[in-house]
Amino acid sequence: MSDLANVDSVILSLQLPDAIDMHSLIARVEAAYGKKLQLTPVSGKGWGKTTGLWVDTVEVGFILYRTCDPVIYQQHSICHELGHILLRHTGCTVLNEKSAKNLFQSIGRKKGVASLLARGNDRNIQEIEAETLAFKLAEKLHPPYSDSSIDEVFGL
């Protein structure tokens, strides 16, 4: 898929409540993906500008994210990888050979890797779509306070 309109249709298809926690969000994505997801924290050493990675295997999907980042940024990196999964993206454009070798050391010698995508600074259509979807998922994880007016918030 290469159309930003698909981002909204993916969000609608998940039937997310106004607010959701990460565990429940992962369960919804697993149902759409058809496989279990394993969140794997890694140190980030040798990752360069790559902040997250989705590795798709025949039986399970791995989402690797850097523990050296603030928690809110880790969550966003996870949401970005969920975006790749939900949008059914394939192939990785942000990893060079050296980076890929460092990243695969984080998950060991897993067999059956069908695809991998990484979050980095690349700005191709897949990365833009995944980033847009990540922001929409983050709005569900961290909804704005909607029951307060600006007068109440600032005591006006």
C-alpha cells in the first residue's frame, strides 16, 4: 500500500477505543497481523540512526527498540513498527550491511526471516506512512484531555 488515505482506513479497521494501553494495542495488531509479536528491547549500540526494527518471520514478528531512548520515544518507535505491520510494508531501505549485522546480533540466529523494516531518518513513502500511523496510534495511547476547557486548564 502506498497511499496515506490507507492510514485512516487501517485505524478504522482496528476499531480502537478513544484510549488504549500498549498491551491491548499489541493484541489488536496481532489479530490483524495473524501472528504473535515479541517486543525486544536492545541497547542500541551500533544502531546508528535506526531507532526501531520489525523482523517478520514465518511464525512470529519481532519489534526491536532501543532502551537508550526515553520511554515515550520507545513507545513511538514501537508504534512506527506497528504501522509497517498494519500497512503490510515489505523490505527495508534504511539499513546498510554493517547496521543489519549489528541489529541481527540483537535477536540471535533466528531462521525464517521473511522481511525486516527499520525506523530511521529515511523519508520514502513507506516511512512517511508508518510515521503517520504511529502518530495516530500514539494519540490513542496518550489521548489529550478533552473534558477540560482552556479556561479550566489555565484557571481563567
